[in-house]
Amino acid sequence: MSEYNHDPSDRVWYACYGSNLSEKRFGYYIFGGYFAAQDRDYEGCNDKTPWSASEIKTFKGRIYFGNDSPKWHHCGVAFFDPNGSGHVLMRLYQITWGQLMEVQDQESNIPSWYDDCHRVGEYQGLPVYTLTAYDLPFVNEPCDDYRNLILQALTTECGMDEESAKRYLETGSLDPTE
């Protein structure tokens, strides 16, 4: 869990870079419900208040796929490496600190996967946090379902063309030459 000290009602930005780039997908963490792509029911947060804003921003770092996810056909899922030299496209959701902690609990049902609530910056006067692993996991390619979910979000919700989105997922950065 996080070492940051916030009141549960404090507003923060949650920065997503994997499957939660999709607003529909992220909604399962807040509202709960059945997500057919994983054949899984999500509990959702105790506070089911919708996010008050959503923005697309970039932050220094890189994404990569790793670990062995039983929820995604034993393939890799996205992780954020804040030490990467490129830039990562993230969807920011303005939620409460309490909701972020509950999302982290739902994301971290496998120990040490998304245990780092990492502050990536500030936006519009509020802190911006993302979830990743303290210790970067082993590299493992994602399954087609997971990759396609992210590709669809990148192209239909984040404004990237398909070729750029594919290159981004292959390289882990918007500017892989840096």
C-alpha cells in the first residue's frame, strides 16, 4: 500500500496506461460488474461515485508487459517503469484517494503486482498517481485479447492512429529513440 498520507475524500488523478486506458474497462473497478473479456465479476469500490474528469497526458517513463496473469491467459500485463527514458501516454481519472486505494486493492490481488502507488506529477493542482510494481517483473508478452483492448482504447479513446498505437505498444514509449 501507499506511504502517502491523504484523507479518503481527497481528490487525486489516477493515471492509467494499460487496459484501464479504456473508460469502460476502468468502470468495472469503480462500479463493479461482470467483465466478459475476463469472465470475471468485479466488486467495485464502496464509493461508486463516477470520476469527475478524464484527461489524456504523457509522463516520463516506459511501459512494458510482464508477469504471468491467470486473468489474461497466463500472459503478460502492462507495467510502468518510471525510470524509462521515453514518454508514456496515460489516461487520468479524477477520483478520490479512497477510490484509488480500493482500485489498488483490486489490482493487487496478486501480491507485489501493483503495490507501488507511484506519484508521477501534478495536474491542475492535484497529485497524479499511477500503480505499478516496486520490483519490475519479468518480461512476458500479452495475449491478443489484452493487447487488442489497449489498442482499441489508444485508437478510439486516446486519438492515436493504429500504426502509431502498435509501435507504441511494441517499444513501450511514444519516443523510443530517447
